[in-house]
Amino acid sequence: MAKNDWGECKDCKWWQIEPDAVVANLTMGLCIDEELQPFLLRVSGNSGCNRFMPGEVARAEGSSVAPPTAKPTR
Ligand code: SF4
């Protein structure tokens, strides 16, 4: 896979954070990429992967707790 497919969660449409959270490197949230949803992957803003998709982050209560309790909103 091309290296330029890689991006950071804070710029990814599959990153879901708390309704009032700031989009920042150390903010924690849930990855709601469809393939990764079964893993309840909790990631920080400066985490990233090559399933990155640029876009606005999603928001839902319970996205940052360990383990996340929020349902994917997309
Ligand atoms: S882990 Fe990958 S797909 Fe999930 S939010 Fe972060 S960059 Fe996006």
C-alpha cells in the first residue's frame, strides 16, 4: 500500500471523539473505520494508519473512555 495513504487520526473522518472534545494530538477517541470497528480501537489524535480518510471527525459521547462505549455514528 502506498505510503501516502497514511494519515493521522485527527484529520480522519473515521476518528470519533467526545461531543465537546478538542481536535488535538493527545485527545483520545474511537476509530470507527468499518474494518477496525470490531477491535474497539482507541487512538489519540496523533495516532494514524493507512486506512486514513481525510475529513471532519465524528462525535459521540463515550468515544474516549476505556473501553469505548459509544456506537459508531458513520
Ligand atoms: S486508526 Fe486509521 S482509520 Fe482509524 S481514525 Fe486513525 S487514521 Fe483513521
